[in-house]
Amino acid sequence: MGRSTGHRAVPDAYEDPRVTELRTAVSRLRRELAAHPGEFPDRAIAEDELAALATMAATGAPEPRRLRRSLLLVAGSIGSVSALARALAGVRGAVEAFHGTRS
């Protein structure tokens, strides 16, 4: 028996909205960091940890403890760069969503 027209099965189409939020926030901060002209001592650490966060988001099931660790490293690396504060807050909010608290 064939499928009726107009209806398609969409296997594995669901993505956790927290993962989508994390992916978007990390992408934004990575873009803003890449465009930021200033140099600072821990920039490479921030870039590496943002890459790790992007990889975790790509898996679709990031581990909350690892997310928190990466967030702390990123925040410590770029926390004093005020131009990146809003994008960093977005990543923080996305990570906090996996812990069930936002502050």
C-alpha cells in the first residue's frame, strides 16, 4: 500500500530547542570574536572552547557538565571584552538551559 499524497514521514526531524539555541548562540559569538579587531592573551582559548561548544551542539546531545566547563573557559578568556558581552550572555543563557536554571 502506498502513502497518501501530501503526507510525508519526517524521521528524526525533532531537534531539542536548547540545542538549536546553543548552536545559534555559539555561532554568533564565534562570528563576533572573529570580527573583533583587538588582541588579548586568551583569545586562542576562547576560540578553541567555542569550537568545542559548536561540536557538542552538532552532536545534538551535549553533556551539561562539559558545556559548563567550556562556558567558564570562554567567559574567563573574553569576559573583559565588553564588545562581546551580549553574545557571551547568549551563550551563557543557552548553556544554562541545559541545567534548568537561568540567573
